Amino acid sequence: MEKLPRDIYLDILSRLPITSLVQIKGVCKAWRALAEDTRLPSMFHTRAKRRNPSLILHCDTPIINKLYYVGTGEEPDLYGNKVSEIDARIKSVMPEFEVVGSCNGLLCISDTLFFDPIRICNPFTGDYIELPKTNHQPGQEVAVGFGYHPDTMKYKMVRMAYYHKTHANLQVRGWSEHWDVQILTIGTNAWRSLGECPWKLDPRPSEALLNAALHWVTFRYLYPPGPGLRIISFDLAEEKFKMIAGPSCGSLQTCNFHLVGLSGCLSAAVCLDGGGSDIWVMKVYKVSNSWTKDYVIGAYVPVSLKPHVRPRSRIWYKSRLSRGAVQVLCILKNGEFLMQYENGGFVLYNPQEEEFKELGISGLPKWFATTIHVDSLFSVETVLKMNYQGAKLTS
């Protein structure tokens, strides 16, 4: 072993789970030197793109929030059989937070109440940066998004603030006609104002990042009632909002659907009254007549939930994937759907065989929201430098 070339050592290390790579730094100086080799992050990133994505679980425990990790392997191994807590140093400076999103191995988190302050971190290397403060005001509801544009090679953060008012006649809480949009290019020192957004968005993080655009659904509880939900995109290069037409059949005129990127296509998972889901896929981006109902997933109750059903948690309500009891998270490399069930764990659905399979993952927290994540050993500073120097990091 001592006579093996260093490249072989690095190739072996690049195949290990990221949690193991973090741990081996403390074994001895020789192992630490290997784990800190500047070539390893790129080798690891290449392999990570071939695997199924990992899962970051945000547990909204009192006083101090927690992050958990469920890792993946290359086929045929899908997911590990247990979760591990992420000992991210970010928790010491932000004990209560929301997960805004994940992009190229970077995790964006923010203060629970006003989505400010906002920090970008790598939960495994432990490093983070804090973004400049925003001009938040009392009585705001906030919608946010974090993303990356591969052509401009810039990471950006967008924040929409909505202000409460009291309805003059009925004395009910409503929305003013004033909603500010601010954007920050990560690495710069100040937020820029983009004026107003033509639509009132659901006050939560963006639901889908694909085609270099963030996507939200319009606010569900308008006063007076609106004409139905709309899909709104924000192009990270043009920095403009646009409405994306849904299927002509009107299937998305309901509160019970969420957006998700499936195989590079914008998709909508509609939760049906009977417990199943219809999956609508936009085959050609921004072409309204390209929507097709590609999948019909039947009702299923995980075995672990049949004896009892727990009440809904706050974190499920606040999750950007909270419209319904079943959340479609992604499509795996083998074509199966990964789904999260309210009050329970994860289930795989094989659309060819129409079969369900529960993932026996032990140690899941009682309540959590899931973020799809691609593991990375690059520090936040390294990722930003790579992009500003013109070294494109593909996701």
C-alpha cells in the first residue's frame, strides 16, 4: 500500500462517502494530507454527478435546528440505511434557520423569521459566507430563491418582500400593493432593487431551479380570491419574471400541487383527493402545449404509517414542498421516483412495474423537510473563485 502512486490513493478516496472523507482527516497526518489534496474535490465532484443525489434533512427542533444526511452510492446501491447528523459549524452562528435551497454542493440557509441574515455554506467542509444585510421591515412575508446561471457563471440570491395591511371594510389581514424585489450577485457587496414583481408569490423558497431560472407558485390565499395558481419563473441572467402557462386542461388550478425538476424538465406533481398523484411534465420549456401527463401514481400508505397517523408539523407546512401528503422529490438514475410521505419516510416508485418500495432508513427525525443535494468537497470560497475566474462548474 505504501508504494501505491498517489493518484491511486486519490481515486480510492474519491469513491468514499463524503462523511467518511470528512472523518479521515482526523486519523493521522498522512491521511489528512491525502484528504486535503487539491485534486480530490474535482475527482470527487466527477463521481458525485454520476450518483443519485443525496438528501439533506432539516429538523426544526426547538431552540437549535439540526441537519441530517442520507448518502447515496453508485448503482445498484441507492441510499444508505441510516441517517447521520451533520456537524455543521454554521449552526453555532444561526441556531434557528430555514433551508432556502441547494446548488452545486452549496447550501443556502437563512434566518427563520425574516430570511435575513442569509448564509451560503458547504455543510461538510464547514465553511460559509454571510451575505450583506437586506432592508427588511416588520410585518413582511418573504419569498426567496438561490440559484446559479451556467452561462454567466454567477450565483444569485433573489428576495421578494410583501407587506401586510388591514382591509378597510372587513378588518382582515390582506396584502398591500407594494412588494419589493431585491437581488444580490454572490460575491458583490450590495443588494440591487428590481422594482416590483407583477405577481404575489407564495412566501417560501423557490420550488425548482432548472433552465437557469427559479420557479415559484403564486400565493394561494389571496384576498379577494384570485383566478387560480400560476407558475412564475425568474431568469437569473435577464433578471426578469415571467408567467409560465400550465396545462390547457386546467389541472393546476388547485392548491395541491408542487413544482419539481424531473430529468431536466419543469414538472408539476398534483396530489389527488384519493391519495395518488398525477405528474405533469413540460417537455419543451416555456412551450405551453408541451405539457403532458406522463405518470399517474396510485395511492399508497407506507407500512410504518398504517397503525397511526401523526398530526402535521410546522416544518411540513413551511416546506416549499408542502402542498399535499406526498412529495415527489426527484427521479433516480434507474428511472424510479423518490417520494417523501407526510409523517413518515421515503418511498421509491417504479413507474414501469407500478410498484412501491419503502426505504428502510433508520434514525430519521420525527419531523423534517428534505432538500436534494449534490455532495461537494469544494469550499464556498473556491466555488466562487472558480466561477469568477471563468472555470465553469457544471451541476
